[in-house]
Amino acid sequence: MARKRKTRTHVKEDTKPANVPKSIIIKHGQVGHSLSQLVRDVRKVMEPNTASRLKERSRNKLKDFLTIAPALQVTHLLAFTLTARAPSLRLIRLSDGPTLSFRVERYSLMKDVLNTSRRARSVGMEYLTPPLLVLASFPPPSPTTPPHLPLLMKSFQSLFPPLAPNSLSLSSARRVVLISYNAERGTVDFRHYIIKVKPYGVSKRVRRVLEGATQSSGLLDLGNEKDVADFLLRKRGEPGPEGGYESAASSAESVAGDDGDAVDLAEDYVGRNNKKGQRRAVRLDEVGPRMELRLIKITEGVPGKEGAVMYHSFVKKSKKEVALQNAEHAAKAKLRKERREEQERNVQRKKAASEKTKAEGADEDELSEDEDADENDDDEIGEWNEEEDISEGEDDEESEDESSEDERPTKKVKLRKKS
């Protein structure tokens, strides 16, 4: 007998804060396999507040995502495309802009970074919480600071949830996204790291004993060792104890971090023996992807409804040209507003006309029903009602009239001849 599944009738509560930014990362146009993989890697970085399983179709346009995004409470749209010169990225703030256009100068996929690193490994549980954002090398606001840099910094800040140290759980801090500004090249470096916590002040072999074996059997393999000291104190690269043992003074290179990397855990952290108050060494392991982005331009509004160009790295305009451009955009915005108001008036007018037509049609239906009812009353006059009681003592004339009305023609009896 099949097991009966219980139907859940209660509504699950949404535990996510309302101000958490949500993003959609897409590719549009003809792109290669490498850029498609980069899109999937960036989705991995932005988890869990992104559509990680989104599948684009060839007939989907950028306008389709811009239309559906506000209904899904999406705040950012990242669109990758491939141009004749290099891949490009557009960072769109929904639903009123601005739009930042980048050129992807160089990039590396997650698999490439993991293949070149011996330590960085991801188990998958790190992506259940959003990453922490670190902004580095951005100049502080000042009269000499280029005006586009503060806007660039705020655009990246709005991509990730705001950091609240008072309410942040230590176990939820699992990843770090580093956005670094390179003033010499004028580019922005994008890096992605996983936070690793290791025992402090012990060698690698001792850490293997403390943390547990990494073998599938669950036991540390010491079959080739004659003594546990051969495993714990042997110098790096030596085949056996003949080469001597390393002392505490000679094992500085094997210590997991220095005093600058050591911290006392304020809360329990993920991992074995990472309890509150324990001294641990913190390390960042890069897992990718990497991107080197060059800002091309910043425009007001979103694609299809662009406004003035706020910044352009190649085109410089005079104050007169900027004023003329602002006047043109203001005229376009005014015309767009007038058209929208006219459309709203047309909609209201058509709605009122349709309601009036429905009301007139309802009145005509009522009149036709009344006329039909009167005709039915006229037809019913003089008809015989079988349920009507006949009172005694009526006039003979009325009885004769009624009897004559009630008379029915008798059927003629047909006689069949016998053959």
C-alpha cells in the first residue's frame, strides 16, 4: 500500500529580510562556451539571492527580463554579451537605473582557479549564505576624486546585502568578494574567496591529526611509519628519521599563520573543534572566478529608456555640449510623459464608453423581458386552468360556455378487416 503524503496547509514564513538585493545574471546574443561558463560562475558567487537555474532562450530579449524583473522584486540585472573586441558586462540597477557598462579585459573561470590551487576546495555549503563584500583601493571622497568613482563603489555595494555586525552570525560568514580598484590601469579587479579557519601554532601534520583523517576510511594512514614521531616531527622532504626531526624553532614555516592572522573566535564556527574562545588562524582561499573590468560609461535609466550619459571613458564633451544633451533628454522625457498621460486618458475614456454600452445593453434586455412577459400574459387569458376550483351556483350560460370550450373532438374508431 502506497504511503499517504500529508498535505501541508500552513504557510511558510519568509525569513529573508525585505531589503536584501536580488539579481539576475544572463547572457544575450551569440556567446561562446567559455563566456556561458563565466555566467554560471558569477551566478554561483551571487547565491543564494539570485536565479541560479535560469535558462535563457534564443528568442529572449533584454527587454523581456527588464519587464519581468520588477514583478519578481529583482533589484539588479547583470547582462554579459560578446562584442567584436572583448566580452562586455552591463550592470543595471532596476527599475530606474543607472546602467554601468564594463569591458571584461581578462577573466578566469572557477575550474581554472581550482586547478591551479592545491588548497582551495569548495564543499558547497558555503553558498547557502551571501558573501561579505570588501572594497579596496578606492580613493576617499574629495574634491580631486573623479565623480564616477563614488558612484561605481556604491553600485557594487548595492549588489550585496548590507553588513550588520551587531546581528551578523559568525557561522554565516563563509565567503568574501573582493572588489579592488587599480588606479594605474583604471580597472576594477573582481575576486572570490572562501574563509578557512585552521588551528593556530601547529604544524601541518599535527593539524591532520587534530582535524581528523582525510582518507575515505576515516583513519589516518601510518602504516609506513615506524614511530608517530616519524610522522609528526620529520622535516619536510625527508624520507625518514635519519635526516633528523624538526624542532619548534625550525617549524616556523609550517605554522598556520602569524600573529596578524590569529583571532579568538567570538562564537562557534563551522568545522571541527572551532568553539567559542579558541584561537584560530584565518585564511582566504581563492575559488574564482576572476575578472578584470574596465568601466566604459555610465548612463541614466535602463536600456531602452536611456537618459543622459553621466560618464564616458573615451568621449569627453564640453559644458555647452553637455547642456545641449541634457536639454534634449529633458525634451524626450517630457514627450514620453505626455504620451503616457494621453494613453491613460484614452484608456479611461474607452473604459467609460464600454461601461456605458454595457449599461444600455442591460436596459434593453430588461425592456425586452418586460415585453415578453406582457405577451405571455395575453396568451394565458382564456386558457383552461385544471387546478382552478369551480364554484357551484354559476349561471347556466357560463357553464355552457365552459363546457363548450372543454369539449374535445371524439376519435373515430377504425375497424380492421380480417384478412
